[in-house]
Amino acid sequence: MDGQRAGQQPAGLRELKKRRTRYALLRVALDLFTTRGYEETTVDEITEAVDVSQRTFFRYFASKEEAAFTIQDLVEARFLAELRQRPLTETPFEAMHRAVLGSWGSVNEATEALVPVELHLRTYRMIESTPSLLAAHLRRATELEERAALVIAERQGLDVESDPRPRVAVAAFSGVLRVTGRLWGQGRETGLDGLRELTETYLDQLAPTLAGDWSAPREPSDGARRAG
């Protein structure tokens, strides 16, 4: 058998089966979380739907919470990767702004490989409306802010422990994203395009809001015109 034991699967086939099992568990978990409720869904119900053991679930996910945030982990990783690649000629706000917009396409493609985008968007809304997950979401956002601040500090040649500007800039930027996510979650627009447009509109206002004179009349940004 070409040196392969009888009944033993090739490594490539084993890995493919593992990925399929993980994806199936993830899709079922998110679907149950968003239709029945996160707290109401048990691991047993997830594994029964996929016809695997509870032990198999914990081989891929440490907890229900980890499954709930799997796509969010992907989104955050893509954002940080984009931020690291932004040209050093861009200001911190420009780099973060373009990193968010630049990651949309790759995130959309990568998300669809795991779960339907519609299910991802429902999961986002579910996280925002579930107290235990919202608390975890805020904790994770703080951790992401620290990682992003370290990237910004490295880009600018600064030390975050002695210069507060990287953390301040990232905190302001992250605050805008949290606001847009909350508003989108409360609105009628359920599509990814609606979330992107709302995010762009608010990000367009970030630098002018922080640096501008609010008493001076000014023309609305392109994003504001689109929103109107």
C-alpha cells in the first residue's frame, strides 16, 4: 500500500475531513445561537445536529464563546494584517481608516468560505444583544486596541509606555467603530453594504471632529452626503 497502513487515510484527506467537521460545527453553532439564543443553546444540541461527540466539539473550540467569536477573530486578524502593510507615509488615522476599508473584501471572501455572510451578520447582531457576549466583545475590543496601538507605535517609531498618542488614536478610532456597529445593529439595514457605508460615513468625520473648529461652517463629507 505504498508504505501506508491499511485503513489509514492520507494526511491531506484527514485534514480536509477535520476542516469540514470544524466548519459544520461552526455553521450549526452560529445558526442555533442566532435562532434559539446563545444561552439557550447547549453543546450537546450542536454536536447532535452534526452527528459528532461532545469531545469532538471541544477538539475544535474551547467553549461556545470561542465558536461565537470565530469570525470576529478572522476580521480582527485581517485588520491588523492590513494595518501593518499600510505605507509609512500615511498618518495613523489614515492607516487605520484604509486598513478597515482594505480588509472588507478579503474578510468577505474569507467569511463566505466558513459561513454565509448573512449568518455572520446575524451573529454580530446576536453578540450585540446578548449581555454575556457583549461583555466579552468589549473585553476583546480592549485587547485589539492594545495590539493596534503597538502596530501604530512601531510605524511611528514611538514607545507606547512613554508616548500616549498611539493608544489615544486607536481608542478614538475604535470608539467610532463601536458606535457604527451599535447603530447598524439597531437599524433596519441588514446588509454588509449598509454596515460599510455607515462605517465610512463616521470614519470620514473622525479627523475633522478631533482637529476642527466645530463653530465654523463646513461642507459635508462625501460619506455624509451618501448617508443623507
